[in-house]
Amino acid sequence: MNWDFEPAQDEIEKAREMLLGASRICVLTGAGISQESGVPTFRGADGLWKQFRAEELATPEAFYSNPRLVWEWYDWRRQLIANAEPNAGHYALKEMEDKKEGFTLITQNVDGLHRKAGSRNVIELHGNIWEIRCTVTGEVEENHEVPLKEIPPRCTKTGKMARPNVVWFGEIVPHELISRSLRAIEECDLMLIVGTSGLVQPASYFGIAAKRNNKPVIEINLDPTPNTGLYDLSIRGKSGKVLPLIV
Ligand code: NAD
């Protein structure tokens, strides 16, 4: 499938108008925004590693039954991300933050590319791939070693096995991050939902929360999602192409 089609011009115009009339913006991003930086999504054709689906590896059960395998997958992903640069979509959101009175960026991504592009008010709902957490004490530390010298890596304080400091399927997003996100949605004039399949909780609820609060919502995605019908505008296209056109 060729995804390099031009987004519909009337939809771009409508999105520009909606954005111009809004001073407080809340954005939710998913793996799709980093796809053009070369970071694979979980549900795209490139979502496989060896013979495993991401959903089989990104779980506490997978980790505790085979920590080495899960860490090898993370080591591979960390190498990809270390070589990745933010794309035009990430930079357009940074520019949007510079222009607006209020701006919150909620991301499900763990790659840190929004911060690398200069975005400041970022809520990383699912953690960060450049942090590790001691499996005994829960202490978090930064770790930028690429490739990892030892797999699994150890906590530098206790010497015990560490895990990636990310939220896996079946785990709970810290309550404080959910409250901050819902507050940003309640306080915004417009919500933008970019490159997320809308299948992972709690973020899949955020667009519904925005509509319950009567907020206009624009979606940008290559494909329709389960919530597309709820939104005011849904633009088909690559985020790296669409976002710079509407900011
Ligand atoms: P997902 O893989 O379920 O869905 C990606 C979505 O992005 C799809 O709807 C797809 O149609 C769309 N998409 C793909 N390329 C696009 C592009 N260029 N422009 C616009 N849309 C595009 O991702 P998700 O909804 O974020 O949920 C999966 C989970 O995967 C999250 O928990 C996230 O933490 C994790 N994840 C993160 C990364 C990352 O940090 N970059 C990468 C893979 C998965």
C-alpha cells in the first residue's frame, strides 16, 4: 500500500481554521507519529520482531518467564530509536506549543522523540525506554547504553535485575499521569489525536472524554480507528505531512 497520498485540501483548511480559533490545545500521540522516523509501530506490517508480536513481549508475564528475550527485544528497539531523529510531525507540534497559550502533549510513545524535538509540556503515559527500574526496590535510573553490555541490565545500586521503566500490557498507568491528562482535556479548546490505533487503554478513552466535555476533536491517522465516527474531523494521511500543513 502506498501511503504517500496527498491529504484532502478541504480537510486541511478546516483543521487550520479550527486550530486558529483555539488557544489551549491538548494533543494525544501514538506510535504512528514516530513511524516516519523509522520507529516501527506495534500494529503495522513492521510490528514483528523475529517471530514475535509486540503484544507477546510487552507484558510482565513475558518478562518474568524470559527476561533475556524481552531485554533483547528492548535492546533492538533502543538501537533503532538511538539512530532515529524527530520528523516533521514532531517539529510541527513543537511549533504549535510555541504559538499557543496553553499546550499539553500526552504521548503513549516511549521513544523520547517529542522531547528531542523540543516539546516541553509532555506527559509520557507509558514511560521512557531510556530508563530502567530495579525489580526489587523499584528505583528508576537513566540508562543510555546502546547496545547493552549486559542483558538483562542490573540496578547500579542493588545489583539486582532491572526492567525497562515502561508500562506494559496488563499494567496500570500511574494515576497522577491519568489525572493530569484528563485535566488537560477538560481545560483545552481543541483536542488533536495523532497516529494512535485507539486500542490501548487508558489513552483510547481520552478522545471519548474530550467529546463528553464537548471539545472539538481532530484525528490524524493513515486508517480509520474505532472512535473515528465520534470526532469532528478525521484526516487520512501521514502525520509528518499533515501536521506541518495545519500548524
Ligand atoms: P499502534 O501501533 O497500536 O497504532 C499505530 C497507529 O498509527 C495506527 O492506527 C496506524 O494507522 C497509525 N499510523 C502509522 N503510521 C502513521 C503515520 N505515518 N501517520 C499517521 N498515522 C500513522 O500504536 P499506539 O496506538 O500508540 O499503541 C500501541 C502501544 O505501543 C503504546 O502503548 C505505545 O507505548 C507503544 N509503542 C510505542 C512506540 C514508540 O515509542 N515509538 C512504538 C511502538 C509501540
